[in-house]
Amino acid sequence: MWYLGDAYSYGRRIAKDLGKAELWYSRAEEAGWTPASYLLGRALESSSQHEAAFKAFSRGSQKDYLPAIYRLAKSYESGLGTSKNFEECVRLLKFATSRGHLFAKRDLAGFYFRGSFGPARVISGLWLLTSLAFDIVRLTCIRAWKRPEYEERILA
């Protein structure tokens, strides 16, 4: 089912149709495929249905799917689909960072490095950025994009 959602979402060998992509991602989600909530949320975001996307990311985050947690954090940061909540955004980014999500680590490091939490956290931001660089090199060396068990860590 998600193959059809993906094909319609990106227009792979068929005409791009976000409505049909949402339908097939929804069916995949109902069938219990965890990444479907995230993919549905991304499709909804691209068609500016931010409240529905927020709900889809919320469902994915309840299943501890890291890309959905990251997108939920970004929703709280931007206020798209929900009200802005910086504290919840940071809490979700910290959780995703602790589980190894690279984009969450990058964004959290950015908050620290910019001094959003005071000058003492700038060092923490520098440490996270350094750690992120090592993670990227390590994942590149083991060709993480070809190994499904790592895919969750590199999806934004």
C-alpha cells in the first residue's frame, strides 16, 4: 500500500496525485505499518493541510517512530497545525537526539549553539555538532542508507 502512496506522492511512473497518496498512506497506517503516519504527515504538509499533518505526526510519535517525532517537534517550533510550544519542541528534539536521530541532533545543537538556553549551553551545542559530524562519517562508512535498521535515523 505504501508503494502506491509513494508513487502518487512523488509521481513515480504515474501522475502525481497527493489525494491518492494520502489515501494509500492512510490505508498503510490502518494496516499497522509504523512509517505510514510519518509519510502521510509529509504528504499532508506538502498540500498545506498542517492540522491533519500534525495529527499524523502525533500518531507516528506515539509509536516512537523517530522521523514522526522530529516532524512533530518542527510543527511545535513553527506553529503549523498547532500552537507554538518551544518547550515541547525541545523535549521532543532531546528525545529524538537520545535515540540517534541526526536532524534532531542538528536542530538541538543549533538551539544550544545560538545561546537559546544561555551561554553555558553553547559548549553543549558545540559538542552535539561535533558528535553529529562523527555520526555522519560513521553512517557513511557503513552505508547506512542501504541498511533498513538505520534508515529511521536519517529521515527528516
